[in-house]
Amino acid sequence: MLSRLLAGVLCFTLSHLAGGQPVTLPVEPVRQVWRAPEAAPEDGFPDSEDPLLPLQWGWVAVGADQIQPPPAFRLPLRPIVGIIDTGLPDHEDVAMLRGYPGIFTEVGDRHGHATHVSSILGAITNNGLGTAGTVGTWPMISSRALGDFGSGSVESVAYSMIEAMVHGARVLSISIQGPYGVPYDLAFGWAEDAGVICVVAAGNYWSGPVAWPGAHPYAITVSALDPWLSIAPYSSIGPEVDFCAPGTRIVAAWPRDGKFGTPCRECYAPLDGTSMATPMVAGIVARMLTERYLTRDQVVMALRYTCADLGPPGWDAEYGWGLVRGEVVDFVRWDRVDFDRNGVRDSRDLAIGQEYIENGDPRGDLDLDGDNDGDDLLVLISEIGP
């Protein structure tokens, strides 16, 4: 109760700061919009009822087909994702738990960016409509940080971050770009102390430096790829980039028939931007946290172990550590020490785990600190049991 009260005071203070630094959206202009087709999926996706899935190349690239739904007993543990963006979507293929207005008077998304971002992460899946969410249908809340034309301030973004955390968000998806502002230190510091993971767009500065808030050291920063898995020309690059994900021609829900046309609850559009890459990673992080509690450093290490290295070997300023892959969910699964997958933790798993630890295999880094050592052996023994 005290923490929520303190957060409320901080939010109030941020919302009344004057002369804020302006921020915008890292997304390229809308080129086309279409209404949802009723055609069945192509043969490549026989188990899906989402007709636009064959156009979702990014869904395939991150290995969304490898991401299994959480076990039934872990469904209540799915962490809420906070969408820090232009407001609460109103679309037939996007289901949000609730929306909050931020510093604005209305919660609705009149711009469309939040609708698109939310759809990429957690569109209603297998409903016979439009697209599939990267991690399937997912619990999301919206905190409005930007106005009807996609602009706001550092203060409005920091306010919305804290607002979302106060209302239960465990992961934040932030597709916003702009300059540095002191309120970011407050909001990210709050997130770090609370164990909230912030996934942030690198920005669309066309090979320029990473934008804020993506440049914050507590952010997991995402650059964008084109369909050939090369860095997109519009993507910001720099030492702050952690990972990359598909960001070009990403098909997802759009709330109007045209860029500024009439409201449409069944329209979809392909957009380009680090804005589009970010929710893919945020969704995968949320799915990871359904398996077990992880700190930000542990999330980053697990993503490093399982990502697809692109560009020069190892980390680089364009791709970061590489393309985030859905197989990371299996890597951090709740029964991770059942190495032989027989449903029982026994002496065989103990022997396999010891071998992984001794050989420096990433599967032996059970505490995800980047080293295979005695601490991992203690974790192994404690989870196998006597």
C-alpha cells in the first residue's frame, strides 16, 4: 500500500512538471491499410485460424511457433505487460485488460500506434480474425503516454511507466524515441527496484545514435531487422543495443480505414520501425517470466544464450547480441533441471546437470550469471532434491 501511495505521489509530481522534453514514435509512415480477409491460412500454417498469419514473417523469424502455451497451472502466473504508448486499443483482434489515461483525459488510442504494437505482442490468437500475437493472446494493460498525433514529453512517458507499474505491469513495452530527461532515471530506477523488465525501442534515427529512453542502462534495447534479417536502414544503432527483432513490413491491427480515415475495428496495416520490433521481444520476455522469476540481468543472459547471432560474431552495435528467439522460453522453463524430459527429477538429471556445469554448457548456468560454477551446482542439488 505504501509503495502504491509513493508511486502516486511520484506520478502526480511528474505530470505537473513544465517544459518537458518532446518525444515521438519510432515508426515510419503508414503506406497501406486493408480490411481483414476471410480467406483460410495457407498450407504452411494448417493449425492456425488467423488468416493473415502467412504475412507475418516476423512471427516465423523469432520462432513464435516454438513458443508453447504455458501449462494450465501456470496460466494465472502470466505477467501483465504494460503498453506505454498512444492509448487503449479498440479493435476486434486486440483484448486489453484495462487502460489508464496517463496525463491525458481520455484513454483511447486515436493515433493507432498502440493498437499496432499491442497486436504484435498479444493479438487474440486462433479466433479466425487477422493476425496472431507473438506469444498468443496475452494479458496487457495500456497507459497512455502520447497524444493523438503521437507526441508527448519525457514526463508523460515516465508518468505512464510508473502508472503501469502501480497497476501491476511486470513487463513494459516502450516504443518511443526522444532526448534524455531526468524523469527517466526516476521511472527506470523504480522499475529496477521493483523487478520490472523494460523493453525499449532503439529508435528510428537512420543509423544514428540510440534514442532515449532506449539509451537508459536499465532498458533492454531493441534494433530492427528487414525481411532478409539485415539491420533495417531506419534503425538506430549504437553501444546501447542489446538485441534485434523483425521491424519491417510487420502486419498487425490498425484502428482506421486509412491513416486518418474512419474508425475501423477490422483493419490491418504493415508498418516499419523499431516500434514493431520491441513488442515481439517484450512478449517473449513476458512468456519467460511465466516460467519463473528472473531479474533483468538473468533475462538478458538467457536471451544471449539462445539468440541467433547476426552480423560479426558476438555483440555488435547494429544487432546487439542477435535475433531474439522463442526457444528461450524452453531454456528457462519451470522444470529446467528435468534435463531428460521424462517428467521426473532424479539421479540421471543430476548427472546430466553436473556434466553441463563442468563442460561450460549454457544449460548448466542455472543461476544465469554468465558462469558455470559451484553456485550452479548448489542450485542443481536444491532443485533435484535428496
